[in-house]
Amino acid sequence: MRQDFAAPRGIDTSDDRTDTEAREITPRALSPREKAAVIVRLLLSQGVSPGLDRLTPAQQAQLARTMAGLGNIDRATLAQVVRDFTGRLDHLALTFPAGLSDTLSLLDGHISPIARDGLRAEAELGDATDPWARLAAMEADRLRPLLERESAEVCAILLSKLGVSKAASLLADLPPDRAQVIAHAVALTATVTPEMVTRIGEHLFQQMTTTPQPAFRASPVDRVGAILNAVTASARDQLLEGLDERDAVFAAEVRRAIFTFLHIPKRVDPTDVPRILRRVEPDALNLALAAGLQAAPITVEFLLENMSKRMAEQLRDEAEATPTPREAEGEAAMAEIVAAIRALEEEGEIRLIPPED
């Protein structure tokens, strides 16, 4: 009596039926995911690596579950799957990277650094519907509060999803203890699933969009200080006296924020003087020095002492030969020097010395 034995689990190569009999068997209907699992199993049986490490953890898990549920595959089904697979390969001439990030990896060393950095920033921005892309597009100052109030693990994921330069800037601004905790938490993110990362991104973006943004970037003190910088000295003194009566603390802070021609010797680095004066028109500089000889002689001497001797002598002679300007003209000219200083400070070209308490 013939005894039937079950075929071993996997790829069955021991079928003793003829090719004609095998072709008469109707192949199983498989989904694209199941067909992919069959091809992976076939490659593994031949000792060929299918490159599963390039899949996301979620995709790898899904593939494993599909393979576990397939059971045995008959020859007709295997032949059909292989024909479908090779048919697709026969019509395939080239494959391209999936997305801009992978494309940059392919082109690394073949494009200029300027083009590479610009494309990398574009890749980091990514899909406009992706919460992480929208978070990455925000200014560092807007993201900084997240690092102060969220858990270290969430902060570690946030830094990992941002561009390297922005993440480094945010981390460098934190207190050392906090920065160390967050940096260590990055090591704990290896097992976080893509789904969890997406949910965290959505949570953080929701926080950012529901938090009302201030209407003004500068503080009230800085705004009032900037306004008072542009008014005449008499009007400024009168306004400050009124502020003293209404709110002495606020008035004191505004005084610290005010920067005028008189403050130049105490707030400007002497080595920055030539750079500042190059920003001022010669006629305005002459008027400012002529007016300053009477209104702010210490400032005039400070400016003249910190330039070349020949230029200082020429400017001094011209200022002394110029009739004393009217008060409004003199203040406007001195304000142009102050404006040049403020512009260079905003551009990061110079740094003002902090005011004394």
C-alpha cells in the first residue's frame, strides 16, 4: 500500500507530475503583497539576499506576517508568480531613487556643494502634508519652547527629524544638563515605530498651531526704545519723564534699550568705528561731527580717535570749519550714524557692548 507523505514546508521541488499536469492546475489567486512574499521566499531559498534591510520596520513586519500565512505554494502558482515578476523586469530599463533624499545620496560627489545643500533643505521640507516637514520649516526660536516643556524622548525625536544645523543650534542653546539628557535620549529612539513618530509629529504641530503667536517680534521695551531713538532729545526726555510717572520699572527698562549718539563711546567697540563710518554719507557725517562738537564732544573724540590719523585730521578740520548746524539738522545727522550702527548690529557685522546696570 502506497503511503502519502506531506511535502516539506517551503518551495516544493519534489513534485513527480509531468509539466502538462502541472500546467492544468489553476494557480492560486494571490494579492500583490503575497506575490512579493513568494518572490522573497524563492530568493532566500537560492541564497540571494532580497535587501529587506532597506524596508521600514513596519514593512518588514508586514512581510513576515504575510509569509507566515501563505503555507505551501504549488508549482503552477509559483510559475505564475515568477512569470509576472520576470515580465515586469523584462520591461524595466532603469530604476530611480525613491524621493529627493535617496537621489542626493546617488548624486553625492557629482554635484556642487551649493546645489547639494539647497536640495537637502528642500528634501528636509518634504511633503507639505507631513507634520514633520512643517515643523522643520519653522524658525528655531519658535521651536525652542518645545525643548523646554516636552519629555526628553519627544525632544530627541524632534531633533532627529530636523535638519542637522537647526538641531545643533537648538541643542547648543539649552542648559548643559538638559542638553545632555536629550542627547542621551536619542540613543533610546532606535525601536520607535514610524507610526509613533508620525503621531508625535502631529501632536507637536497641533501644539504649535493652537498656540497664539505674538503680533510683534520685538518686546514692548525694544519697540518703545526704537521709537524714542528716532525722536529729538527734548521730546525723548519729556516722554521718559511721563513714563516714569506711569510705570517706573518699564521706564527704566526703556532707558536701557535706548541707544543714541551719546551712548556710542560706551557701547561701540573701537575697532568697529571705521566700518560704521563707511556706512554714513560724507555730508551727513560732517554735519553729525559738527553738531557733536557742541552736543556730544566725547562721542566725536571717540570716533576720531579710532580711525586713521590722516582721516581724523581731515574730518576734524571740515567739522570745525562747518557752521554749527541747526538743532534738527544736527540731530538728524547724528541719528544716521546711530542707524548705521543698528543696521550693522542686525546684520551680525558688529556686536554692541551691553549697557551698564
